[in-house]
Amino acid sequence: MDGFNDTSLPYMIALTAGTNLFPIVLLYILCNGTVFIISFAALSLAISAWLSSTKNALMYAIILFVIAIIPMFLSTTMKKVGFAHLVDVSSPVSSSMLAMKDAMVNKVGFGAFVMDGLPVYIFFCIVLLVCIGASKKVSFLGGE
């Protein structure tokens, strides 16, 4: 879930010190993290376009983000069966964390890395469609 910002990169450099994992981590941050952050920012803008109140739009965006991170707090046992498994597999946050774990700990190949991050890109496409729908509500008024 780490976007390419001033806090995640030094943390990842410290985590990968003495290993050859830094290129993989940098690829993860650029590919999954940045797309994930852009998706939530675009979703916030779409909500803001639909609502007339910025305060309400911010509140809804925060609520959606909290709902999206709930699968991270489920126990490992819960994530293996039933509805919790379905939520965990389809969650962009969980898939982002799984991709990072597989890249750093399990050292899987690039194909598995891409498949783990697939829900992040599906989420991005859905948000893109939502933004296109929300852009129809936006109207620019003439200036001076």
C-alpha cells in the first residue's frame, strides 16, 4: 500500500539493506503503491464531484478507505474460509500487501507478483470508470 513518497522509500531501503531486494521493492512501490494511491485519490475526487459538500466527500472517502483496509485486520484463520476469504482475495489492500510479502519474503517470480497485484489494477480500472461517470456532473463556469 505504500505510495512513492518520502516515508516509504527510506523505510524500504533500510528493510532491504544487505540484500538484493531493493530493485524488487522499488518496482513494487512504483507499480502497485503508486497506482493504489492514485486510485484512492481519484475515488475521492469522484465522490467530491457527486456531492455538493467537500466535508461530506472527505468523510465518505475516509469511510471507504477504512472499509478497504478491514481485511488486513482479519486473522489468518478467518482469511482462509468463507466470506472473509472472498473479501481478502478481492481486496486491493490485501492483494497489495500480499504482493509485497511475496516479493520480499517468499521471493516469488514476476508472474506471481503481477497476479498478486491484480486486484489493485482492477480497482484502478473501476475507479477510472467511476471518475468518467462523475466527470459528467462537473461543469465549468465561464470566467471573466
